Amino acid sequence: MKNERIQAEKMPKLGFGLMRLPQNEGEVDMDAVKRMADAYMKSGFNYFDTAYVYHGGNSERAVKEALADRYPRESFYLATKLPAWAMNGPEDRDRIFGEQLERCGVEYFDFYLLHSLEDGKNYDIYEKYDCFRWAMEKKEQGKIRHFGFSYHGTPELLEQVLDRHPEVEFVQIQLNYADWNNPVVQSGRLYEILHRRGIPMIVMEPVKGGMLANLQPELEELLTKTRPGASPASWALRFVGSLDGVMTILSGMSSEEQMEDNLNTFRHFEPLSEEEKQVIQAVVKKMQDKPLIQCTSCRYCCDGCPMSIRIPDIFRAVNTKRLYPGDSRPGMFYRNLVKAGSGMASACIGCGQCESVCPQHLPVIQLLKEAADTLE
């Protein structure tokens, strides 16, 4: 167990990301989660990805209720993550890890990641608290089967980290067709670095937080003409699944309909044809002509916001307004958000907490000013 190597060919191509679980009156809808987990497992897939901070800790608790209490431990792979921003000293490593084991109701994690490693504070904390060596100790103890990190930094830092830490077994990156040449995310360059080094990749945000599942009508029409009946989400997933070296593709499914659509894509997976790749390129070109806020709704910005501003939801409204200036629905959506408890965009005090944790490095404060001007 201590010296296991990842057998990528045995890993499920579709992973169940537990960051955007279905909700019922503000709480995780556990009945729906159980049905989704059952459908997923029944289809032969078994990789579940959670984190200490997802759903305020309730994502890990959902693992216990939906999986650990209902399935044999060896029947599924479980991944979770250590968050730099929740640590104030090296003693917090074991404290958080112990909480995670208890929450999930397991004795070990198949995959354990340093969460959101990037240039600056997060990476510095992981080095300061010697988290790489600590993780190797946990692996020797059998508490971790495989060790890696999720990544939101520059290609240059990725090279440095991999040179410094050859013990890393896999890396999780954001990768989708819209971000392949994105100058901020640089998915293509990250992919090429990992592929060249032969490091297995787990992909997050293949549908870019749902943005690639809800395309503008003219963009969706390009896809439908080529492959009638196929959902936009299936195109995004097939793009990533067609790349060499990608071990597992995480989809943060929040409904049973999304689960079924994704299962249909992967039960009998078909790589993109050359014609389909050209269609994707055409879609990207048209998308780039209309700049949108590249928010993936990870919601890291929400937990620490002193004004309780639901930033990703407001950005959805701003994006819709950018695309359709005459549409009244973004304003109605925004007003309903405020009625439901969100702080107003104009309530932002510019503390910068949101920008410090944003994996997309968005100028959130500036964008909230735009939201206030546009929607209020």
C-alpha cells in the first residue's frame, strides 16, 4: 500500500466533483446526492473529488452519508484537499486532516492534494509549513495513497514546483477549450508541461463552471449542426477526454439531469473527429469576440466576504447584460439575489479578500463596481 503507483489506465475517465452539489432550501440535498452517486457508481465510475472548504465542509460530510456509509471502502476512489488559507501554523495540517477523515467517515484518502497551489501566498504557505514532506509521511503511514496538488498558477511556477518536488504523483489543472489559450489560465501550456513530463493529469472545470454548457444560441447552433442531439457540455467533455495524458475529468454535477448527460457522454466515449475539432476552434473564435467575466463559480470568494456578496451569481447577471444589453432579466435576477440575502454589489468595501482567493485572478473589486453601475 505504501508504494502504490497510479495505474492511470484503471482510473475512471469521468470523476464526480462534489463542489456544486444540488441544494434544497440552502442545504445539500442528500437524497438527490445519493441518487446521483448511485447512478454514477452503477455506470462503472467511482472517483469522487471533494475538499475541506466545499459547501462549508458539508461536501465532505456528504461523502460519508452518500458513500462511506453505503458502499465498501475499496469500491470507490476518494480525493480531498488541504487548504493553505485555513492554516495558521504547521499544527493545522494534522488538525484539518483529522477533521477530514472524520467528516468523510474513512480511514484513508486515495488521492490527497494541496489545494489551489499558485504563485504567491498559497504556495509559500505550503513550503513554509513543509506540507510536501508532511504528505509523504501520511503516505508512508497509509493515510494517503497518492499525493499531488491542484494548480492555478503560472507555467513557470509549475516547472519550478515539479523540479523541486519529484515526489508529486499527479497534478489537477483547469482545462477546457475556452481556456486553452487564455492568457490568464494558460491551460494549453500547463497541459504541455505535464504531458511532456509524463505526469498524470486530473482535469477540473472542463465545462468552465457551466459556461460551456450554456452557450449563446449562435454558438450552440454551430455544435448542433455538426452533431445533432449532443449537448454543449458533451462537446466540452469530449474535448478534454480526447487529450493524451488526461487521467480523470471532474464534472461538478449539481443535478440528476447533468449526471445522466455526462454518463451518456462517457459510457461509450468518442474522441473528437478532426471536423469537430475545427468546429470547436470556430466556437472559441466567436467567444473571444465577446469578452465575458471568466468566473467559474467556485465560490471561494463568498465564504470570507464581510458583506455577504454572492459574487459569482452577480457576475452571471453582468455577463448576461454584456451579451444582451437590452435584456431586463439580469436586473430582475440581481434584485432577487439581494432579496434572498446577498449583499449589493455597491456594498463592496474593497477589502480584497475575494481577489486573494480567486483561482481565475479576476479583478473582483473593479467588476463589482461595474455590476453596481449596470444592475443598480
